[in-house]
Amino acid sequence: MAAFPWHARSRNYVSESEVCKLESVPLDFGDYHPLKPITVTESKTKKMNRKGSTSSTSSSSSSSVMDPLSSVLDGTDPLSLFAAAADPVTTTATMDSTRKKRDKDDSSAVGSDFEPWSSKRGEILSRYTTTEKLSIVSGSFSRKATTTGSAVSEKVRTRLEELDDLEEGSQKELLNLTQQDYMNRIEELNQSLKDAWSSDQKVKALKIVIQCSKLLSDTTVIQFYPSKFVLITDILDTFGKSVTISGLLFFLPDNFSPEIVNDTAKETCLNWFFKIASIRELIPRFYVEAAILKCNKFLSKTGISECLPRLTSMIRGIGDPLVAVYARAYLCRVGMEVAPQLKESLNKNFFDFLLTFKQIHGDTVQNQLVVQCVEIPLYLTLYSPAIDWILQCIAYHAPEVLLTEMMERCKKLGNNALLLNSVMSAFRAEFIAARSMDFIAMIKECDESGFPKHLLFRSLGLNLALADPPENDRLQILNEAWKVITKLKNPQDYINCAEVWVEYTCRHFTKREVNTVLADVIKHMTPDRAFEDAYPQLQSIIQKVITYIYDFSLLFSVEKFLPFLDMFQKESVRVEVCKCIMESFIKHQQESTKDPVILNALLHICKTMHDSVNALTLEDEKRMLAALINGFIKMVSFGRDFEQQLSFYVEARSMFCNLEPVLVQLIHSVNQLAMETRKVMKGNHSRKTAAFVRACVAFCFITIPSLSGIFTRLNLYLHSGQVALANQCLSQADAFFKAAVSLVPEVPKMISVDGKMRPSDAFLLEFLCNFFSTLLVVPDHPEQGVLFLVRGLLNVIQDYTWEDNNDDKVRIYTNVLHLLSAMTQETYIYHVDKVDSNDTLYGGDSKFLAEINKLCETVIAQILDHLKTLGKEETLKRQSQLALYFFNTILAHGDLRNNKLNQLSVNLWNLAQKHGFADTKTMVKTLEYIKRQSKQPGMSHLTDLALRLPLQSRT
């Protein structure tokens, strides 16, 4: 194939830039703004009815955007239409009720600030466990067949017999169950209830609920009772929801009136209440009626308000105080769900409990505890979930005066610690904090035998972490609390309290008091390595300290802070604590720092994180640790002391050599340091600063080879070479660029990107394009040949093994033509300040231009050879695309006044269209561009070219 000589066209970059500038046109927006509401004119046309009659079309203007779905349905959704057709009275009631609900602020409803029972469920199940064997009564729930034609009275009699059969001992008792077996059995009963209900076996469902409710009278394994209550009330809740839904035969609004409930639904509800009334035993009768309490709303407006006091009074018949308090808790649960505004009944429920509280110390309970070998402190903790829940319900949105009343009642009961603890847990923190000294006085008078005082101080501390006590009392409160806490011998009891009060100390006092508290914690937790069992609490303490003391110069001046960190001996926990501290530093440190105390401490913390990395560490974990360390490195600045800054980076490199992203950050930081030095010297380096920037360059050159990512290395060689060039370190820049050239052959065919293997060609193409842009301004070395870096790179590209199914090699060669064309210009498009590029060095020398043209001929030959290989049927589309790509290169950079180049461009144009794979739209636009350019000064030769470029129609 004959060689095509390359003739680059002369460019005047300044005038071209002026031509390419956008024309500034003043715009008058008037009242228009893209964020304003759009005014839409809406045309409504009623559809043709079935008889074919049409209605008139009306047009209305709307100031808001119409919902297209609503307009299609004429403002009504299909479900609303269906409901309206079913019961117009109901629909009217629903709409009225919804409107009233929207217009009225219903303050009696339970809001999102009320902690639901579901959030307490898991904690109770995990806390109240047992290793003792349990028993459960199991009934045979077979459904007796009845004849289809039996009379209603016969059906009723059969069902009553089934209920009697259940109560008269048709059950068998399963013994020696483990806790897990027991829980599995309860779950089976819950599923049986659902199955029975779905198959319309209502009596069977009721029998299951009665049987489960009876289990709540059994306290033979007393320490498991709270968990048993949770499991069985789950079944009761399932039953209550099922009955309520079955009574509701059509959709009802939230605040419906009993008058709109139809007779069938009322009769169904009454039937359930009559069935429950026939249950002989008190506990199942109470629980089952409480479960369906909501059904009273279908019968009368006052149904629930009448039932709650009656159910409250029923609980007085339960002899065991533990069973009774959980029954009260369940009634409060149901009451808050269906009628939260009826606080009087809830209060009465709790005051009833207070009246019977002395039963706890009675002979019956004491004998029971002796038989089960349960100590009184453990027994009292069984009451906590129930009392806490009851008080939470009572205290919800309650006035402050109710707390005063509760405190008086506690005093009358001798300041019972259990009740006092629940009161502090239930009422608003602001109320408790305001009376902190009163509570401390009551705590002092408590009897410690049943409920330890340190738990009371812990509850008080939890409140003071949320609300502030009176300022004058703050120090006295801390002294009184810490006086008790520091005397605790058991490390676990101690740390549980100390964890809470550390927050109070950090919140209200100086580093002196915080240091004293930390010293006390170290003193208590170091003997016998007690800290090993308290890592969660110790982590919590660290978190609280750094939350309130986020000035790190102040934090590290707390003498006992770093010794406190030394208690975290377990590596995984230690690393988590270090991560916490670093996250806080990055979040709160607003300005860069050179404080030696901060630097030494944080270097130690970062070193701890770095040293935790091993072969098993996950990539995500490595990324997180590297990000934290990088955040620290970015915040370190020694101002104008650049040598000290470089020394810090050198030290950091030795400390964090196993985390590649940190090394990458250090290279970028050192490059930035070199550029800052150049900025300070305004590009005129002295002997000292020249030596310093060479030291920076050497740091990067030494560090880059230690990185594993090949494209990371390539890009850093290029970036660091650019920095060296900007600082007039020409030989060092050549070394970087040579290293990059020699690394290109090592690029693998596939690389890992975000954990997935991807072809590397696109990344290599992007890198080489950036490299070519830099090589334009790199001056030739006097002892090397002309364009030695460009030639070296072309040789590497030629020898690189490219995939057969892609054309990246040709695209690279085409970009080389762009570079070589730019090199032939008298003045290059850009320069590096104080660096003479080849346009200055060669001054347009004819031998230099001849060398460039020879290279261009070689490159063009390679491109044309590749186009020739794409002449097979399966590659014709690629041939068309590349031919047009090469044509555009010649159009942009070649001198088309040269006949051979002009003919080559025509041939490429025809080749692009030859087989019908050309993008016609692109070619039309290209031809229009050529015609426009032909009207520019000195471009008239493009007129003839345009005439020689036909557009073939695709048929």
C-alpha cells in the first residue's frame, strides 16, 4: 500500500477559540421561573354512555398540576366507586369522619413518641429465661361433625358441650419441656388458632385461647413468668384482631358511630361476649374479654368506658400478686390501644396494685419462693416489665402533678425501691430532673435488701442524660451518686452505673471531673482484668466522652484518657474504639492541626487500626480504615514548614505501608506539597526549594512501585511526572514518563473493578489519551533521539496484544495523529511555565517536522491496514465507524489542500457508506459542518471537498 504523507494544517488557536465562544444573548424571562407552579388548562370530556348519548365538553383553568390518574377516573378511584355502590350510608359516614379527623387535632391518640409493647417484647424474652423443666396443658381440638340440617338450638347446645368438655379435663399435660420446647409448643398453638379461624372453626379457636389463658395462672417456674406472659399474650392479640375483623363486615372509619353498624355485626359481637361470659375460671375469662375489648365500640359509645372499670375490678379476684400485676399490664396494653383517653381507668388500675402491693411480702409468696429457691431480689425484678409498662401508660402525656402524687404514694409505701425505679423510668425526664434532689433523698431512705440502690441511681442518671437538673444542684447530685457508685464491689454493677453517670459528668462539668471519673473506672475495672467482661460499657463511655469533648487538644489533655484506652486489650474491640475516635475527629475537626499531642495520639490510634489488617481482613473493612486514616492525614498541616510536613508524610508511609489507599493519598499529598512550594516561590525556585521539590519527587518515585493496582501506578506516574515538570525537574519527569511507558505492556486483559472483572482496554485508552496530552509539552532530552518518549510509547502500543474484537489500537493511533499534528504548530496550544517545549527548542526546524511526518505516515499505514482487515462481512459495521472516525481526524487536523490527503478523506467517506452501515444522521451533520467551515477565511478548499462527498440513501 502506498504511503500517505501527512500534512497537518496550520492552526491559529487564539482565533479558533474566539470563533467557538458562545454568543451572549440577553434573555428576558419576565415572570417565568422553572420552579413556579405550571398553569394548566384542563379539558374535561365526559365519556359516551352505553346508550351512545354524549355530554357537553367543558374547559376549566387550574393553577396546579392535575394528577393524570385522577383525571382519567374523573376524581374517583375504583375502590371508592365499589364502596359507594355497596353501602352509600357507610361511604357518607367515611367521608364525614375523614374530614372531621383531618380538621380536628386528636390529642387523645397515641403518637409515635409512645414506645410500643413490641419494642419491649424481645428484651423480656431474652432476659427472663430458665433451665428448669416446664409443663403445658394440651387439649385435643378435633372438630365434631354436625349434620347440615340440625336446628340452631342443637348447634348452640353442641358448642356449649364442647366448651364444658374443655373445662372438665379432656386435656393432657405435657411435662419436662425445655424452654425452647415450650416456646415451640406455644407457637404451634398460635398457628393452630390461625388455621382454625381461617377454616371457620370459631369454637376451636376459642378453646385454644381459653387453654392458653389458663397457663397464665401457673407460676411453678416463676422466673420464666414474664416470658410466658409475652408468648401467650401474642396468641390473645391474634385472637382479638381476628374477632374484631370478623365483627366488622364492611369498611368503617376510625371514629365511627355505633348507629351505622348493622345488626349482623352487633349480633356477632354480642355472641362473642356471651360465650366469654360462660367461661367459669376468672383468669381466662378476664384475658379473653380484654382481648376483644375493642368490639364494644360496635355496640355502644360507652361500651369500652363501662367495661374497663369492671375488668379492673375483676383483677382484684386474682390472688397471686405477680399474676395480678401482669393482668393489669395486659389491660393497660389493650386500653391504650382502644381508648388512650380513658386515663382514669388506667390510674385506678395502678392504684389498685399499690393497695395490694404488701401481698408481695406475705406468707403465701414467701413460701412459694422458698419452695422454688428464688431470692427476693430476683423475685422483685420479675415485676419490673409489668410495672414499667403500666406506669408508661399512665405517664404518657400526663401532667407534672401526677408525678408528685406518685412520689407521695411511694413515700407512704416506705419508698419501695421497685416502685421508685419504675416511676423514674416512666415519667418524662424533665420532670424527674427537676426533682433530682427529692429522688436522691427517697433513694437514701430505701430498703436495699430487695432492690439495690445503685440501680435506682442508674435510672436517675438515665433521666439526667436527657434533661438538665437545676444548676445549683448539679455538683451535689454528682457527689451523692458517685459516693454510692464508687463503693460497689461487683465490677459489673459498678460499670453499669458508671457508664450512665459519665454522660452526666461530661455534659455538665470540666475535664477535671471527667478525668476523675475515668480514673475511678480504671481503678475499679483493672483488678483481675474485670474490663474483659465490660467492653460494651467501656465502649459506651468512650463514645460519650468524645460526643461531649470534641475539641481534641482538650480531649488528649485529659490525663486518664489514653490509659483508659489501654483497657481495650481485645483487638477487635480496640479497633472499633479507634474507629469511633477517628470518625469523631474527622467530623468535628474544622481546621488543620499541628498540635504534637493530637498528632502523637492519633498516629498511635491510626497505627492500631492499620496493624489490625491481615490476609483475612475484608476489602470493605480495609477501605473504611484507609478512609479514616486518610481523613487524619488531610487534616495535618505545619503551615509554611514544608520540611516538617514532608517528614510527617515519610513517617506516615512507614507506619501505614499495608493500606494501599493511604499510600496513594500520601503520594497525592506530597505532590500537592511540591506544588504549594512552587506557588510560594512563584515558580522561581531557589537552591533550597529546588532540592526540596526534588525530595518530594523522589518520595513519589520510590513509593509508586509498592502499589499493586496497575492503573493506580500508571496514573500516579503520569500525575507525578506532571508535578516534576511544573517544578522544572526535567530529568525526574523523564524518569516518571519512562516508567509509565515501560509499565504499559504489563497491563492485563482483565482487571477488577468494584469486585467484578472488566476488560482493561477502555481504561488503557483513557490513560494513553491523557499521556499524549502531557507529551505535547515534554521537551526532548538532548542526549536522546527526536520524540524519544513518543516513539517509545508507539513501540509499546505496537507490541501490546490487543483483542481481535475491538478497535482501541486504531483509536489510539488516531489520537497519536492529533498529538503529532499539534507538535507541528509554530506555537503549541499550551505550555508549562518556565519549561521550554519542543516548539521553542526546535523553532520549527525542517528536520524535526520531517521526523514528525515520517511518524504520521507510519501511523496512517497502520490505521489503513487495520481498516483493510475489517473487510469481512461480520466486521463491516466496525469498518464503517472507524472510517468515519479517521475521516473526522483528517478533517480536524489535516491540511486538505494536499491532493493525496484530500483523496484519502474522500475514500474514507465512501468506505463509511459502502455497505450501508453508516450513521446517516451523523454524516449529514458532518457534511453541513464542512459547508459551514468552507465559508471561513482560508478554508475555501473545503467547498470542492464537499462536492466530492456524496450522501448515499439507505435502501
